[in-house]
Amino acid sequence: MSDNTHNNEEDEINETPAIQQIAPSSVQRLVAGQAITDLSSAVKELVDNAIDAGATRIHIKLYDQGLEGIEVSDNGSGVPSTSRPMMAMKHATSKLRNFDDLYSQTSVAAASNDDSICNNNKNSDGACDTTCAPTLGFRGEALFCLANISRSLTVSTRTSNEENLGEQFAFNTEGQLISNSITKLPRSIGTTVTVKGLFESLPVRRVDLCKRIKPQRMKLMKMMQGYAILCLGTQFNLTDVQSSTSNGKDKSKSKIATSESSKTLEARTASILGTKFLAGLTRMDIDLSSAVKSSGEEETTNNSWKVQGLISHAPTSPHPANARDLQFFSINGRPVDLPSVSRVLGDVWRLFDPTAETKGGGASSSSAGRKRCACVLAFTLPNNMYDVNLSPDKREVLFTEETAMSDLVRNGLMELWSSQSEGKFNANEVESRSNMKSKSSSNNSGKNTNTTKAKDDDEIDNITPKLRRRNADEGSLVTHSNPKRPKEANNINSGLPSVSQPEEGAQQTKEKSVRTQDRDNLNLSSLKKN
């Protein structure tokens, strides 16, 4: 008995535990699939890195719509040679040293006087603006994830310390630099990252990318429009490169492009979305200092906490409403999604335009029936008043004083749109105009009905003047071979069915026919006597 007990204890000791650590290679692929979710997120991470490097020009190339490859080139500071082996290592970054740096007013770049990671935000003296967001990226996982889920990841870079020649090198799926891949090549100062075969190590994700490439590209274009409009310190160029099998030459087509001269929000908006879109917008500037005070943040004299940008004219304004209901937001230079602010804008819009709840609305303005306004708004806030460390793409934002900010935005927008309506707003204005239009249509309809009735009285017997003369000459009664049916405008206007006449109307028609026949017979008898 004791021997059996001893053997059972040994078996339990030798038994493999059910809970074990996942293999590192599998963990990497699981994590990588969460950080890079689609085509737009892959491009976004590379663009954020370029902006953090102080780039003033960023060129994005999509090979075969992005299915074959993605290439992002910039003219930033480049990557120092000592940092290159760590570029694609997980959680390795130059952008912050500890968690508190994420919410600090002074970024790592400003503290170290490193312009290469200053988020391209400069003040009037050309120095780094320490009130900007520390950096767009901060987790140090973008290149690691791209190396893990793609066929290949290649980087070429050059700094100002290197004369004429830079380096090109590749990384394996573990994020380690492949030593024998390092080559020297001539290039300008900056960095180029090339990703080939996105999601090829995740078969299901790859199939989904190929099937849904059109909606994913639409999402990418909308995202890049926001970057091109709101990141005023950087020029953007997005190009489609389609490989050609006939002559072996690739075909390039520019999709998004901004010029060096377009440095204002108005110029960028017109360049990306068109002058008609810009014509439907007006300037907006709202002070958010009171919300900053309520959060306990000390107000500084050098900075103005505010939201400024462009927004649609009031629905009751005489200005044209040509702007589509596109909305773009940024916080301290970071393009983000702000559904809470969008809801506030929509609520105020519907107050000024009651027809926004219905499709069409019946109003004469081209903005009628739209549920929300168009806008391009840039928020300037202390870094500790919002949190972007919520979603993998860092586009979701949480505010510490969301209610106070929403009230300020609502009140400022009400004041702006009320002034465009000359300070007067009648909630039933659109409805009143619609009623007037309906009344006018009803009067015109009544006139048409009377005209139709008179004409019907003349033709009710279906005998034309020419046939009347024939009857008189020949002494017989001839009617139209294909008599016209009486028009039924009266029936339609009165709401009666148009398929048949009422009995009273039919009786009147019959009596008129009898009278007409008697009159014709009398005329015929007179002719015979003569």
C-alpha cells in the first residue's frame, strides 16, 4: 500500500504542469498582431516615427496598393549608428525614459535639446516648444511588430555626422539586426523604412487584407488627409506605385500632396479637400483656460490653452454650405479621434437646423438634412489633461475635464453661429418656410384645377367643331372615333380615387350629352325645312 502511494507521488511530481509560459516566438506574434491591425496602422506608425525625427518632408509609397510593399521616406535627423541595432527591438525607444514622461510638460527631446525627436513643433525663435506632446510614438514596438509580421523589414538612414554615405540594413523576425545585411550607399540625411509582404506571417490577416484592400485604403486616405491638414510643419506626399508587366516600368500616381507654401490651416484644407470645401467653413477660436484651471493645472503666461480651426457656417447663415461633413481633430499636433467633441458639435448643429434629423429636410439650403457639421479643429492642452495610451493606434483619447471642455466648446459654437444668424434664431424658421412653400404650391394647384375644369366642360361631349360642321352638312350625328376620357385633376386634388368618376359627375355628363344631341337634331331639322 505504501509502495503505491509513493509511486503516485512520483507520478505527480514528474507530470508536466498544465500552466506553462508561452514560447517567446509565439508571444511576439500575438503581441505584434495587436499593435499593427491593418494597412493604415502600419503606415501611421512609420509616419509618426518620421515626424518625431523632425522631418519636414515625408514621402509614402504604396506598392500594388500596399499589398506588395510600403515605403516611408523622410528628411529627418536620421538614426545614429550606435542606436541602429536597437531600432526593431521590443520596447526600445529614444522618446521617453519612464512612464511619467508621457504626461510631462517637458519632453525627453526638449530636456536633451535633441531636435530630432521634438515632434516638429517650434516656437517663433526656432527652439523646441516644450508644451507640445512629448512624441507621437512612445511604446517602442512599431518596428518590432512590423519585422515580426512581415516578409522583410529594411531600413536605410544617414545622419549629419556621416559624409555622403549612409547605411542600409535588414532585421529578422525577432527584431535583431542582420549583421551581414549592412551595406553603404549614397543618400541624403534622413531615413527610409521599407516593409514588404505585410501580414504574411499571419495567414488569416493576410487574406483579410487582400479581400478588404479597398476599404482599408479608404481608411488610410482619410487618416493621411488628417495628417496632411493638421501637421502644418511637414509636407506630405502619398504615391501609388503599380508594377507593369508589359514594359517593366512602374506606374506612379500621386494621391495626396502638399506644397511648401501651404503653411496655414486654410491653405492645407484647400490643397487637400478643395476650395469648395474651404468656402463652406469659417474660423473658430475658443479659450479653454477655465477648463485647465478646474483641472488644477497652473495657467502659464506663455501658452494659451484653446481650440482653434475651421468649422461649417451656421445652417441659418447665408454663406454657402459646400463642405462635406468631414471632421478632423488633433491635440498638441497629434491627429486623433474625438467622438465626444463630435457629439457636442452635432447637438449644437441640430439646434440651429431642425431638419438635420430628417433626410432632405425640405429646406432650401444645401446643408439641410446633414446631421453634423464639417470641421478641422486643433486643441492645445497640457499633456496631463488627456491620455492617449488607451488603444494600439493611440487615436482614442480620454480627457480629465471632458464636461468642462464640452461646455466651453458648446457655448463658443452657439455664440459663433448666433452671430452668423445676426443674433436671431427662430427654431421653427425652416418649418415656416416649408409651410409657405406648400401654401404657394396649393394656390398654383387650385388655378390649374380651374383651368382644367373649364377645358373639360368644353370637351365633355367629345365633339370637335369640325365634327359639328359635318353633322350639319350630312344630317347625321358623328362622334370622335377615339373619345378622350375626362381629365381627373379635380378628383386628384380632392383626394378622391382617380380610377372612376363619382355617380353625380357621371350623371352630369350623361345629361350634357343628351342636351347636345337634342340641339344637333334641332339644327338638322331646320336645315331640312330650308
